[in-house]
Amino acid sequence: MKKEITHLDVRSVALMYGAILASIGLVIAVFILIFGSLFISMMDADTTMFMGGGVVAAIFIPFLYGMVGLIIGAIVSALYNFIASQVGGVKVTIRD
């Protein structure tokens, strides 16, 4: 049975995409903390100055990714709704 997706709930798409990107940002933040401390310890510079930046980045990156995902998700779903009303939505096949 073929069905057509003609409308997406903007809020739910934005929240889902924001949560997905925040999760990706959290993984990136973990890598920044692990590898940042590893590479900073190899440098001859004052490490305490750089370690604070890594912790701030680890907190800021998931938040930033989540907010960007929320905004992009809202824009894309609203754009989809507009275009789907003009030319038709995506057709999917669903089995019962």
C-alpha cells in the first residue's frame, strides 16, 4: 500500500534533529577531552591555559550542535511542508 507524506510536524522534527545533533556533539566533546589532554601534555606550553578551553568546548559543543539542529530541523520541515503542498509529498510503501 502506497501512502504519501504531505505534512511534517515542525516541532517534533526540530526536537528530534536537535537531539540527534546534540548526541553527535557529545561524542565529539568526549574525543576533544581525551585527545586534547593527550596532545596538550606533549606540548611545551603552559597546559593549564589550554585545559580550560577543552572543558569549555566539551560543554559548549553539544549545546551548540543541539541548538543548530533544532533550528535546521525546523527550517527543513517547514520547507518540506511548503514544497509538499505544491508538488506532493514523498511516497512510501507500507505493509500491513
